Amino acid sequence: MEAPYLFIAIISGILLSQVFYYFPLLTLLLITGLLVFSVLRRLLHIRGLSKDHRPFTQHLLLLILLISGLLYGLYRSDRTQINEVTGKAILIKYLIKERIPVESGHLYTGKIRDITGPDKKLISLRGKDASLISRVELQEDKLYNILVRAYIRGAKNPGSFKDSKITLRLLEIKGVEDIKDSPQRWINRERKGLTEYMREHFHSSPFLASIVTGDRTALSEDIKDSFSKTGLAHILSISGTHFGLLSTFVFFLIRSIISLLPAFIIRRLTIYLTPSQVAAISSLPFLILYLFISGGSIPSIRSFIMINLFLLGLLIGRKGYWLNSLLFAALLILLWNPSTTKDISFQLSFLAVVFLGYSLRDEDKTEKKTIKPLVYLKRAFRMSLFVWLGTTPLVAYYFHYISLISPFVNVILTPAVGLILLPLTLFSSFVYIFTGYFPFESVISFLARSTLRTIEYLSSLPFSAISIGDFPMAILIILYAISMAYIVKSSLSLKSNQSGHLSTEWKLPVIYGLISMLLIIFPGLNRGFSITFLDVGQGDCTVIETTRGMTFVIDTGRSGRELESYLRLKGKDRIDALILTHADNDHSGGLLRILKRFRVNEIWDNGLLLYPKGLRTPVRRLTRGDVVEADGVEMIVMHPYEGFYSNSERGGNELSLVLEIRGEKGSSLLLTADIEAEAEEDALHLSRWLRSNAIKISHHGSRYSSSEAFLNAVSPGIAIISVGKDNPFGHPHEEVIERLKRHKIRIYRTDRDGAIKLVEGKSGFIVKTYIDSVFEKNIDIKIETELRNLKRLFEVW
């Protein structure tokens, strides 16, 4: 039996262990089905009804390995979701990397090295970067055994999975380990020193640091966006691209040097080893040093293992076993931490290598008759195209874009960075570490600047990338399941193509092309009138989407990050109107970010906002009585009116825009921004015009909002409160909650429910929350929970 099948069986078992918590019944049904299938094939073979001559023991062995992987994954996995750790006191080993200057207290960045207390099975936290808040001063490059309270900060919105951050609050120091003389301390010190040198001497230091030391903290979002749009984001994260190109450069450089040596030295060197074997052994120290300097991330470790397996193949005279090497590397990483399957970098890096290996598994014999430069160009484009095909669906699912120029740009820029800039910078870095001198500084600076300018220019081209809206996870699973089965089967049994038939190599691109069309079309089929209240902490942000695809945004929250993530999820690159209710930072703080990243047709406000100089977006002032109609949706301005004056100390709040949103079927929502008692009282005379199916409670549920008389006038059935978790103001106030309950109004809160979506039904609004849309762990093995999870596989927000 081929080794890949053995690896695949164990890896599949470990993957199933991660699925088991959500689909235990389906997992058990699958394993039972495989067992029954194997027994039936055996019985049919005994009776001569099957032509499958493979021994029954092979099927049984694969099933045993699958179950072993499942059990191992269940034993080693953390049953607690990372968000469930919030507020929990845990004992950890924490390595402090750097101190962050703050006005009061002490803030540090570092890594959770281990969980040492009774919660040591929380391996989802191991290896995670985390910030530590402390009342006492701590020392850098120390390994602390501490009791902390963990907080997982991050908005609960669709599309905002990247925003989660771990914050630790120090409760008690249990012990300190001095790692002054350890290799880890030396590595950390040299990485930090190298990064600081680059910051001081290179204008493009964030880019250089990201490809050499793996430090991406200084990378601007504009640079990240440029690399993403051109399909070159993998260059910014140290992975197989860097290790592969570096090993290729070093290997051929050493082999070329050997060929230039005098004949008697070559004869001595090659008594027991070939030049290729000598070059393979000599490459290892450079790869080890790069692994340490790069910080040892998951893609780096995977790449390091694969490259060394390839070099080992050269030493023992075995080449071309790329699938074995890849699967063995995957198995080692998953045995170390089964939860790595959830890591995006793990998924992307392995998919890239799978499709890269598939593209090169069988050379076209006609290429030998072609001029060499054309052969290399064809190979390079084929490699780039297949890697792009393999990773595009996953990139579209997580990041909601498809780079159209990636296959072409990667052919030129990836080799340029990997074979020229990276080796030169690494060589200079190695010299700097051991001597304090950084050679080729001016050359490296010129190459880095030229690379960045080229990428920025390419990313600015029209249609360099297209936005892709959300699509069901089921499409992704089915696509990759079929692709992986096809690739493994075709790679293990290479058959010659018959003339007149489509080359097996190009069947996969055709399939991918058809499915990609579905991904582009699907979001358009999911349109409908909806209102979404995003979780932006202690702030407000509302997105209105019409049936025909128009988008209106009311407020941005403090940063605009959550709004940007959500609009990317929905495949939006344009906002028809951005409505700012008033000038408070928690409502309009993200304005500049949104203007920079999206095309905004108009800004609407209450006439009291000041904008930066050079603003080109038209601004329209709204007052009571204004009505805007778009795609069957009406927006009616209820407040303020011309001449309204507030006696309140919080006059800015009382002058907030109040809008009534009416849907195509007559359902209405009253958006009250931050108005309080005075503005509410002023609006009461509008009487029946205030009546709405739903209300956004004003000022995050302040005790001065939502008076008894105002609630009677609006008479809503649904109340939405946009409020930050554990906010210092005590919002929403208990009096407000009690009033809403007395009126028998259903209450939804962004701090508990996450994003809240109103969809217009036949008789009012249907409410959907982020918390209700995420997968539930089915620890109690209930069929109802499993059915809900299955349904979520085919749903989008």
C-alpha cells in the first residue's frame, strides 16, 4: 500500500476530531459507513462479485489508522472555544517580548508558551501572541509562571474573525525563569536587534522585516492591501515560498561553487558524496538559522520539514516524492497540535504546496524540444496558475476578494523577491548578526523600494482584484474534498493521456473556473432588504442593504474596522450614502478610514460636523421632513428641525439625526442615535409618525433615554441596543431594561448577541443574530443541535 494513503488516513482522523465536536452523529455515521462498506466489499470479493483484488486487511488498516487519528485528536484537542476563555483565571507560562509605553500601569507583548494549571488542556491558547496588563514592572526576555485573567477582545460580527485579540490581566506571579543564557534569548535578542537596525536604516523596513524576521507589526494596512490585491500576500508571511526559494538559491549556489573548485578538491569531496549531496548538506545550516530568525511560525516549520525531506531524498538518491513529504510534514504538525487545522496560514500554505506539486507532477515531453527560456517561463506560469487556483476559493471565503492579476504577477515578482532580494537581505542579516556590519545596504534599499512601488502601481490598476461576497461553507468543503481526492489519485497513478482528450492536468482548472463563476454569482442571488446593527463596542454602526444592491451606512463606530470587515464580507466596494447622525467619535470616528477604502457617493449629516480639508465627497444636510426614497426603501428624517435648540449639557446628543426606515412591505425601524429626554419630548407631537415595528434604543441604553411616553408613542415590538461589553458607563441602564420589559418588547443587545440583522418578512421584521449563526459545540450529542449546524453549512449572513 502506498505511504500517502497511510498518512491520509491518520490526517483525516485528526481532521474528523475537530469536526466531531460539532457533528458527532455525522462523524460516527461516516465511520460506521466505511466499516460496513469494507465488509461488504470483502463479502462480494469472496463470492466473486467484485473485481477489487486489494486485501481486506488494507481497508481495515486504513480504517484503524483513521479511528486512531480521531481518538488522538480528541485526546489532544481543547474542547473549549477560544471565546469561551474570556474572564477565566488560568495559570500560564508567558514569555515577555517587548514593553509598550503607556501613561499608567505596564503593558507588555509576548507569547503564551504553555498552560500549567488545571486548565492545561486549553491548548488553543498555546503559542498565541497576547498582551499582558500588569500593575508591577516586569522584565523582558523572562519566562513568567503567572496567574492571569484572560479576555478575548474582538467584535462579534460576520467577517470579523481576524479582529480577535487576547489580552491578559496579571493576578499573581508564581515564578520566574531566567533564560539569559538560553538559545531562545539569543534568538530573541538578535531578531529584535536586526529589526531595530532595519527600522533605523531602511525606508522600506516594515517590508524587509516581514520577510526576514517575520515581524509584521510595522506593516501599514495600505501595504497589506496592495500585496493582497496583487495576490502577493504570501510574500509578507514567511512560508514555503521563502524557504523553497532560499533553499533553491543556496543549493545551486553551493553546487556552482563546488563545480569551480580545482579538480583534485572535487575528487576528494565526491569520494563518498555527489556535488548535489554536498550542496544539500551545506544548505541545512542556512535553513536552520533562517527558521530561528523568522520566529518559527507554523508555515515556517512546515516548510522547513518539507525542504529537509526533499534534501534527505537527494542524500539517499530518492526524488519526486513531493506528496509523501507534504503529508508527512502535515502529520508531524498535527500530531504536535491537532487544533492547527483551524489556522488559516496552515490551510493556505498546504493548499499552495498541494497544487504546486500537482502542477509539476508530470512534465510535458514536448517541452524538451522548446527553447529553455520558454520552458522555464511556461513552468513558472503553470506553477503560479495552479497555486492561484488552489488558494483562491479559500482566500475568497476568508478575505472576500479574488486577485485577477496574481498568476501573471507571481511569475515575475515572486522569483525576483525570493531569488534576489531575500537571499541578499538574509546574507547581509547573517553577516550583521555575527559582525555588526550590514553589507549591500544601498542595493537592498533600492530593490525593496522598487518592489513596493511596482506592487502599489499594479494594485491600483482597474480590476486588479474583484470583491466576492459571502458564500456557504458547504461549497468550499465540497470543492476541496473533490479536488484533494482527484489530486491524490492522479498523483499516485500517472496515466498517459490519449490524444483527443482533455489533459488530466487541465481538468482541474476547468472545474475551478466553473465553480469560481458560481462564487461570483451566488452573492447576487442572496440579496434582499435588510438592516444590520454591527457590534462596534460602545458605539453605533448600522448598514442598510436594499433588494437591488444599494448600500446605506449610518455611523461608522470608533474605528470603522468592523464596518470595513462587514462590507468586505458582503462583497461591497461602494457606499451609496454614508449618514453621520452626529459628531461624537463613537459614531463618526471611522469616517476617514471608510472614505479611504470605499467609494462613498455622498455624506449626509445634521449640518454640525466639520470635515478635513480636501474632502471631495459631496455633503448633504438633513432636517426634519426630508424624505429619501431608494429601491423601494424610504428614509424619513424625524429630528432635528431648523431652529431646534437644546438646553442640555449634552446638546450634541440632542441634535442627533433621528431617522425612520420603511421597508418595501411596510415594516419600519426608528433609529434614534444618541438623543435623550429633551429631543424625545420634542418629537412626541409627531404622534403616529413615530410608530414603528422596531427601535434602536438611543445613547446605548442611557437612563436618560427611552422614556415611558416615547416608548408608548413608538410602540415597537423589537428593541436593539448597541452597547459595548463591560462598558464603564453601566449601559444599558437597569431602568431602561425594566421599561422595555414592561412594554413586552423583545430586547437584542450587541454586547451579548453580536451583530443583529432585521430582515423584512410578511408581517414585520425577522431577527437574526451573530451568536445564533455560529456553529454550536454538540457535546451532549443532540440531533437538534447537529441539524442546526448542518443548516449553517449552507447559510450565509
